[in-house]
Amino acid sequence: MKNISFIRPLLVVLVLSISSCEKGFDELNVNPNSPTALNPVLLLNNGILSSAFPGGDALVFEAGIVQQIVSPNGTVLEGANFNKDNKPRNAANWNNYFQNANRHLADVIEQTRDNANRSNLYHAARIWRANVMMILTDTYGDIPYTEAGLGYLKGIAFPKYDKQEAIYNDVIKELTEAAAGLDAAKTRETGEIMYGGDVVKWRRLAFSLLLRAGMRLQAVNPTLARSTVERAVAGGVMQSNADNAVIRHDANYTNSTGGTLNGSEANNYYLTKPFVDQLKNTNDPRLPAIAVRYVGAASGPQQTAARANRTTAVQIGMPMGFDNSTIVAQATRDGLVSFYDYSQLDRTRMGKLASPNFFVTFAQTQLLLAEAAVRGWTAGNPATFYNAGVTAHMQQLADYDPGSAIAAADITAYLAANPFVAARGLEQIGTQYWIASFLNFPETWANFRRANFPVLTPNPYPGKTIRGNFINRLSYPDAENSVNRTNLDAAIQSQGLRDINDLDTPVWWDK
């Protein structure tokens, strides 16, 4: 009995001790250095960074479709060079923008929608999401939109596809509302990487995107196109290159195109003959800022600094329509040692690892205003807008590298030698937009389809699988066919596509 009596109070003490420990157990086992919530401005930054163009894949398709950069090689690089599909590469935009950018942006919007203290962040996310969704729908046509990115937030694992017309209507609404909602008196989101929370610049971006969206509808709905353009102009678009929407890469976060051109594919991509000839024939000072030719190179290893020549006179673009066997004879006909002797994007300047990614620019905006003025949709002299757009792009090249800077005197001389001519206004504007959007792959392709300028000879490669002259859309990725088949089938039927692999049928606004 004595032993039992002794043990009983010990048990009481132990129970009380354990109970006491449990009361502070949660606090003791929380890592004070581990965040429990993520500042949504960081999600916006992730959404912006995830929007950087997937350069290696865009070089396979968009850059070749618009005949600016091409490779004669097939297999993993097969695409626009042969007017063929390439499933692993054409899914890049889908994966990049849906799985990453849109997911982060949808999260920001959900977190800040009812938070008055973060209203500027909320509206910035809406603006950038509009940009992302325009890229996606311009690439594929009908896409998941209203239900996109809501798998975790609302349990929507199989999002329905929205019609492109409905998407554009909502993008116009989103940009208009978000621009109006930005307020300099509210919290400035200094942590965001695009403009450091400057609501004036975000507003100008919104209206410049609205101008772009309006012009996209020029052929399919000119009434809505005009009213949208007028709203954008009244709101206030970009005023200088300081307003450009750009990601500035560095050694830690490198440019995807630069990564491709400075990696294993360094010797596989070349500036095209149509692009080089356009710049060369007009004595455009952008050609020596963009191009390099390794004169006399008989192989990739012979593309050395000692052979590098950047002068206009020696540049020779690779013609369209050749593969890696037939290009050999063509290089000989062009007086070259090999196809390694053709001109390339200079990977030590504009094509380097730290090159910036431009999304929406003052130069593009001025050229769209020039077209709007030609159409009578805005006041102002088309020639003034045109000259401002060309000048802005030439000045913009210095942002890539000091070696790509163009002297003011050269800009003045070019404009004097190549003046705006009203009778050829739309062609000149479309051609300059093509040049000013160089390396902005989705926008170059979208505006080429929309404006039908510049006039390009279709790629004559004999083994093409498309029925028409140019690839008009990218095919839906196979993964979507596996995981969201019912909704994808409905979208294919709704658009009148032959099947999931259709590259021919134009998107809704492409008339």
C-alpha cells in the first residue's frame, strides 16, 4: 500500500507536467523563420517573370512563321521552317502561361479582390492577366478563360473553353476597369518588378494594351475596334520608352532566347533573307545593331570572334524553304563557304543571356496610333506617329547592349531617306511594326496575321503539311487532349477545326 500511495502523487505530477507542456506545444514547434503567408506582390512578380517568352520554342514557330529567324534543321527544331507541327515545342506557350503565369495572377486577384489596401495590386494583376490571355488566345484560338487557374481556388479541374470573341470582350472590360481603378492615393506596391508600383505607368500600360486589343479587332468588328481605340487614346497610352513593359534579365534570371542561342543551338538559327534584305535594302541602321556574320565559317566551331563582321554590306540572310541537306548547295550559290556563313542574331549583344524581354513598347504603341490615324480613328498626323515609332525602336536597341545603340544622326538620316508615304501608309506601318516587334515573338506573329503586312512570300519548303500559305494558329497540346478532352472537343467543334492538330484555320479576329 505504501508503494501505491507513493506512485499515485507522482502520476498526478507527471500528468500536470505533460498537460502544461502541451499548452505551449504549438508555439514551441513553429519555425519563426518560415512564412505562413506569401505577400501577393511576390505572386504578381512570379506571374510577370513566368510570362517571359519561351525563346527556344518561339524560335521553332513564331520567329520562323514571320520569317525573321529560321533553322534549316529538323527533328527537335522542326516547325515553321518546314510548315509542320511539332507537339513538344508548340505547347510552350500553353504550359508557360496557363500553368505558371495565369495561376499566379489568378491567386493575386483572388487574394486582393476585396482588400481596399491592396487595390493597386489587384488592378495591376488584372492588367497583366489580360496581356497573358491575349497571348494565349491569339496563339490557340478558343481557350479556358473564365475558369482558368481556378483548380486550387475553386476546385475546377476541367475548365471549359471560352470563345475568343468573349475573351476579347472581357479583356477590354478588364483593362478599362483596372485602368480606372488604379489610384495614386492608395498603397504603392513598391515590391513589384515591372514599374515599382508606379500607377501612372501601369495605367499607360493598360491603355496601350487596350489600343492593341482594339486594333486586333480591326477586320472582324471595326465598330468595336474604333471605340476601343478611342477609349485607349482618351485614357492615355505610353509616352516614351520609359513606359515600356519589360523584364530586365541578369546572370541569375536569364533570357530564354539568349539561353538557346548561347547554348547547344548556337549554330542552328539564322536571320532570314526577307528580314535581312528589308533592313539592308533601306540602309536601316538596325541591321548592324542586330546582326553578325561569321565570314568564312565552315562549321559551328569556326564561328569565332575573329570572323565576326557586323557591317551592313556583308550581311546575308538565310533563304526560306531549305533543310540541312538542301541548304548546303544554296549556300554555295550564295557564295558562302557553308550555311554557318549566313548572318545570325548577335548572341553577344541582343541575343545574350541578360537581354531584356519587351512585351509592350512605346514604339509599338506609336505605330498603332499611326495606323489608327490613317483609318481616321484618332486625331494626329500618321507621319508624326510613324516617325516617333521608328525612332523609339531604334533608341530602344541600346537597352539590349551598348554595342546595339544607334546614333541620333543615323536615325535622322534613315527617316529622311525612307519617308512616310500616305499612299503606302498601312504597308509601311505594318512593316515597321514587324521590325519594332523583333524578338517579341507572339506579338510579331499576331500583328502579321492581323495587318497582313509586311508582304512575305510563303515558305516554299516542299514537304509542308499545312494547306495554306502560313501557319495561322498553333495546335492544342496533347496533354490537354488527355486531361480535358470533353471541353477540348467542344472547342474544336465550335471553331470548325479539322482536329486537335489544325494549323490552318484562322483565329476569330483573323479575317
